[in-house]
Amino acid sequence: MPDDVLLRADHLTKSFAGFVAVKDVSLDVKRGSIHALIGPNGAGKTTFFNLLTRMLSVTSGRILYKGRDISALKPHEVATLGIVRSFQISATFPHLTARENVRIALQRFRGDSYAFWRSDAVLHELDDRADALLADVGLDGFADIPAAELPYGRKRALELATTLAIDPELLLLDEPTAGMAHEEIGRIVALIRQAADRRTIIMVEHNLSVVADLSHRITVMQRGEILADGSYDEVARDPAVIEAYMGARHG
């Protein structure tokens, strides 16, 4: 496995009672890149994400991370290695403040796990770092607001802050701009670009403008298989992609 490849999917297949959701998918994700997965609904993108993070078991094939076979690891073991994902639906604690949400993620570095019973004084030691992360994602001034009261785009920014608090080396983003207004999309795109300075990112995204703006490499999936793979210009010119996916949006 070449040194510049951080993660490799090697002939990954996932079947559910005879239905093949991901079929013989092989791809390399290079260190420091933003690698986008696109395709119609039902193409197998989220299932593929769930295989990489071990939220689903692999039917056949292997997942290699830094050359190590992680195909049989548990989800928390994968996260410990530095592979962390976000979800299409914002996953925050709605009744905790923005700062408290980030502080929970930061507790992994204390060595005493997620110690909710610890005193306020101990937890407040993390406030400065939590506030810095909130500022990084444009949420300075929102630290004391409950997550449930944040506008949708700000909630997604909070989710990104909590994900970055875990300091992943490989960040998987599932539909990071879904449901956002135009001005919110621009903010999230800037945050993703900033997060990619020190990380590798795999991103499922339907907004092709976002994909074109951010991605170094794009893999197009259809019916659980890879239809095309390459730069945005390469896949945009691929006749099969135009017919199966892009043509429906641009034709």
C-alpha cells in the first residue's frame, strides 16, 4: 500500500438478505485530500460510509487504514484510530449548550473518559479549548445557547466543532450542506476547507457546486458499484455519469 494512501477499500461488498447494497467497491483515499462520493439516492454511499466506520459489518472484502486491516474492528476502536464521521441528521445534545456539546467531545483527552459526574470546576478546565473550537466554526457568541435553539446551519457547524474536538485524522462527512440556505453553504464550505488543512476528508454530498469547489477526487456510485472515478472534470465528461447522474441535473 503506497505511503500516500491513508485508506483503502479493497473489493468491499455488503449484502442484506440477498440485496447487495455495496458491490465489489475498491478505491484509495490519499492523505491530505478531500475525496467526494456522489451518486443518486440509493447508490450505496451511506452504506459505504457505515462500512468504513464499522457501523456495519463487511460481507466480503477488506478496509485498510495506514496499511492495517481494520475490517473486524468495533466502531469505537475505529474512532480511537482517528476515523470519525458526521451524520446527515445533526447529532448534538439538544438541551446542552454549544460549549457543553464540544466539552463532552474534548473529555476523551482527559483520560477519565466521559465523566459526567465530575465537578464543574474540572469540566470548566476545557472551556477555553471548547470556545476556541466554537470560534473556529463561526460560533463565537453562541457558546451559552442550547443546541436546540440554534438555526439549522449553526447546528451543523456545532456538529463539525464537536467532530473536530476529537481531532480525527480521517473525517467522514455525510451530506454536510443538506438543507442549508445559500449563505450557510458558503460558511460550511469554508469550514471544511479549513478542517482539511491537517486532515483527510471523505465526503458524501449531493450539491455538485460544493463537490466541484472542494474535492480533489470524486468517486461516482450507482446501484452499489463504482461508475466513475477521477477529478471533477474527468467524471463530468464521462458519458455514463452524464446519463446516470449529472444528466438528470444538468440536461
